[in-house]
Amino acid sequence: MVAARISDDELAHWLALRLIPGLGPRTSAKLIEAYKSPMKIFRASVSELEGAGISGSTARSIVSGCTFEDAVDQQNKMLEAGAGFLPITDPRYPAKLKPIYDPPLGLFYKGNPHLSESVCVAVVGTRHPTPYGVAATERLAADLASAGIAIVSGMARGIDTAAHKAALSWGGETITIFGCGVDLIYPQENRKLYNEIAEKGLMLSEFPMGSPAFPQNFPIRNRIISGMSSGVLIVEGAQYSGSTITARLALDHGRDVFAVPGNITSKMSWAPNLLIKQGAKLVQDWNDVFNELSPEDRRLLSIKKAGKSGGYAQQTTLPLTPQEGLNKAILECLQVDTATHIDDLMSTMENYSSSELIAGLFELEMLGMVKQLPGKNFVKVW
């Protein structure tokens, strides 16, 4: 369905309504249901708005039109940043998000807004993952993206970042939900990832342009992550982490909750392991998620993937270089879930010179079979 572009005047009214102080998502949705458009809402009288269940102070703010100047400022910022706005009435607004208890009145976006119509699975977890958590995230996100599923996350450092990068690296779709304005890069270290998602993926936020990343914003944005997704996959998380909040919201929204089991001695395994005990679906590979999708979601993915082949999920082996013996030996020494320092690798593989090992590690990195971590530590890619 092709969305008709709203006029600048209509956009100003949507933004002015979004910026009314004290007007939350649920009340905004009630007003839109009653009046059908923001333009009609601003034409209503104070008494009419009070009759629709709006408080007197909020009704007077609407009638005064006090937020239109700020709305124009928002339009200018959107134009400068190359951003847009998806009102809740837009057909590109995520369909699964509309029925939740408090859907946003609209979503600011950068990138391709049509990606919000994709079948989505959220992948979230700790900002301080273990090598095992990163490896599991990269493998699962890549496989799911290769199956045509859009990977939704929050672009935080750690698991979120790994999920976005894995989806993009295999040509898949990814959507990030911000706890700030879509014109702000947060965290700053993800500037390159931000630019790549803006070009190839989609960024969404209910917060106006220029809104800082206040800590209280992130639990609020988590309801969008779970609300627009068919399921939420938790990889790693501590006892009181944002990922457990997202999992609870997913249950409130009637979504499936998936979890990757972790080492019981790691504090980062607390959240997924507890969720599994409480009934979350244990995930060992991408099929454990895919097979739980609704028949309608699987039908849509089947149509999307018709005529396409290849991708990470179908790939079982990667080619080795002419140094096959050395590369195989390195891979046998490295582990997926534990980092090995280069000095330890040299002492284990004493039959090879340091230059040979460094060349072999570099080659395996280029093939995507080995990953280097800070401090000259290496892990095998799962």
C-alpha cells in the first residue's frame, strides 16, 4: 500500500499535537479516534475537548495553539537531518504497534520507512557481553536476517550493536529504536553504524528531534521494540537489566519471548536463564525462533524470499586459503566462548613462527572465521 505524502500543514498539526504538554500517547489516540485528524482537534473548543475526556489545562493548551512555533522548529530540524514523521494513521506505521496499550501518536524516522512493514524480531541484551554472547548474537541475527526477518534493537553498545552489524553484514534488514531524537548519534562510538543504518536500514523514535538521551527514555522506548516485533530474543543480561524490562513488555504485548541459555557462573546469564525457567523458549539456532512465528508471518516471509537463495542460514562452510594446515590448526586452538591471547596461541602452536601465526590470524579474520578482541585476544566465529 502506497502512503500518500501528508502536506506540510498536516505535518505541522501532527507535530503540534505531539508537543502538547501533558498529552500522553493514550489520550492522543483517543482524540484521533474521536476527531479523525489533528486539524479537527485544533478546531475544537475547550468544552468539546473536555467532553472528550481531556483535562481543562490540556484542552486550553490545544485551543491556544501554543505548540505550533515548536512544530515549525521540528519541521526545520527534520528537513536538515533528512528525517520524516509517521503518524499513527500512516499505513507504514508498524501494524503490530497500533494495538498495544499506549502506542506512540507518531514516529520520527530516518532511512527506509517501508522496513517497518517487515516481519520483525527484536534482539536485545547487555551492554557488557561476553565473547560467547557476541558470537551467539552475530550468528542468530545473521541467520534470521538471511531468512528475511528485520532485526530490531536499540543500537546500544554490546548485544544491540552486534545484532545490527550482523544483519547489515549479510545484506539483511535492521531497525533501531532510539531513546533520543533520530538526529542524535547515541552512543557516539556508533557513528559509523548510525550512518550505515540511515542508508540501508531504518531508525525510529517517538521523541522529538534534538531530544537528549535521558535515562528515563530507554524503558519508554523498549515498549516500541517489543510492540512492533513478532518476538523478542534475549541473549545476555544481568538481574536488573533493560532486557528483562523488554521481555516483560513483550509478554504484556502477547509476544513470544526467546532466550539464549548461558553459563551459570556468568552474571550475564542471569536474565536469559531465568526467563527460560519461567517459560521463555530456549534458542540454539535460528529455526527455534522461525518455527514459532505465526503462520501469517511465515507466509509473508515465504513470499518475500521467493526466488531468492543463499545467505548465512544456508551457508555451512567457508573456503580456506592455501595455508590450509596452519588455518585449521589455529581454528582448533581457538574457542567461540573464550578469548585466547596471541601469546598463549604462540606458546600452544610452537611449531609455527610468530609471523606465520599473525599472517594466519589476519587471513582468517578476512574470511570472517576469527574475530580479534581488544588486547590482542582472539575468538573463533561461531
